[in-house]
Amino acid sequence: MLKRMVVAVALVACTSLNSQAQMTPAQKITPGTMVDPAKSFDAALTAFEDQFMGLAKAMPAEKYSFAPSAAIFAASQKTDYLSPNNQGVRGFGQMVVHVAQANYFYGGMLSGLKPDVDVKALAELKDKDQIVAALEKSFEFVHKSIGTLTVQNAFESVRGSQTRVSLAGGVIAHGFDHYGQLAEYLRMNGVIPPASDKK
């Protein structure tokens, strides 16, 4: 868990630096300036959101049920393709829904806010447009949740050593974990992830 949190904090720091590098000179923040945690993590979330939304929109609707199978890989590869519920690996759309559900989970945990949707019911979505709309709504919720961070409450324990700010980093780290998986799903279908397309 500690290793994952270190990775999360490093990821957020890199993403924040990337976001700040894209600012205009008028928006540049002088090194050593104290930055409000809500603004810092919101910038990191926006950078992640832009990449993940682009990825979700790039997969053609008819490929939203795509999932890799053992037949795609070398026979010598000893990989178990069954998920814990023995239903096989998640399809592209299922993984996007999972990220939306996780956004609500992390956002609710770090802020105490309650989602205004039935998060479990999102698992029933199959249509690309519905899934993308649900994902967009989940990002709105996380932005609102991260907006509750303050200097005073950022390192307040939520559950054990998990704090509000570590959960804010966790939602981004978790999402990028699945981003990497889904980027491969796109490439398996001949689609270049938008963030990698150098046109």
C-alpha cells in the first residue's frame, strides 16, 4: 500500500508539473509558492481527465465490448484470463464504467459527498454514449470533491493512514493504471490513443 501511495504522489506531482508547464506566463507560479491543495489536485485531475476522456471517445461504439482473450497471445504465455468472478477479463466499456465507479468511490471518500447517481447501476450500461456520459458525470463529481480540500483538512485521516489528499492522488493513480490497459485495448483494434497520436 505504501509503495502504491508513493507512486500516486509521484504521478500527481509529475502531472501537476506538466499542467503548470502548459500555463501561460501570466499564470506561472513561482517555485516555493504555497499552492492550495484543491487547485493543485484539480489541475492534476484535469490532465488525467483529458487523456482518459479522449481514450474513451476514441474506441468505436461497436468495439466497446472488446476484451483480449488468450487466443491473442503466445501459447507459451501462462496468463489467467478469468476475473475473480470467472467472467473473463473486463471489456473496454466495462473498464470505463469501473473507472467511473471508482471516481465516485474515491470522491465520496475524500469529501464525504454523496453521489447523485446509483453507482452500482452503472455496471448495467452497455451503450458507448451512455458510458461516456456517465464517465463525464463522474469526473464532475471528483472535481467537486477535490474542491473540498483545504490546507487544514488535506492530511486529515479518512481511513487509517489514508488522508483526503492521498485519496485525491489515489483516484488519479487508479485511473492511469486502467488508462494503460485501455490504451492497449485501443491498439489491439488498430486505434492510436489520442494522447499518443502525433499528427
